[in-house]
Amino acid sequence: MDFCRFIINFCCLIFTVNAATRCVRASGRVECPTDNDMASNVEVRLLDRDSLPWETDDLMGSTLTDANGNYIVEGCGDDVFNWNDPDPYIELKHRCPLPGHTVTIPHRFKEIEIAHKFLPEKIVEVQNVRLDLDN
């Protein structure tokens, strides 16, 4: 009987918990010195890092870079409890060759930590990122 009461109370707690939804807008530029054309159409994903082992990071927004490697990506994410803001970061999916190479067949990924600045007050300006270098 106590176990049933515990389950009911736990379920009620889960359904009454508020989540903190926060939005992020980030702008930046990617460069590929080994092949300038590879800086365009790079997939830019804005993600919310979830630290629990059974969770996957949540997609907040995505975009592609323009012909010059510029991007603006924005989106919203939420975490459980009002005091727990999303932990945004950027993931770049690209095919920029490593230095000394001319071709990259598989896609490569680069992760960029960004400041925890949320809209409407702040826009995150990300430093220029060289895709040819490993993290």
C-alpha cells in the first residue's frame, strides 16, 4: 500500500513540475582554409546539453551557413524545474579537409561551447571557427 502511495505521489510531482523554457540566438562564421567552398552549407545545430546518462541532447534549432560561412541560428529549449536553464552549445557538421589533405569524404563534427545568454536581452556572438582544425 505504501508503495502505491509513493507511485501516485511521484506521478503527481512529475506532472506539476514547471520547466524553464529559454531561447537563444547565436551568430558566427566558419572558415575552411583548406577548401574555401566547404565553409558554405555547413549544418549548424543549436543543442541543449542534457547531463543525465539516459537523456539525449535536445535540438533547439538548426540552419545552414551562407556562401561566406556566416550563420544565425536560434531556438528554444527547456529543462525540468524553473531554476534549471538549458545548457546551449553548437554542433557543426561539415566536410572541410584537415590541413595537408584535399578531400574529406565522411562528414566531420565540431562542437562549440557558447555563453549562456538568453533572449530577448542577449545575442551570443560566436568567434570565427576554423573547420580544418580538430577541437
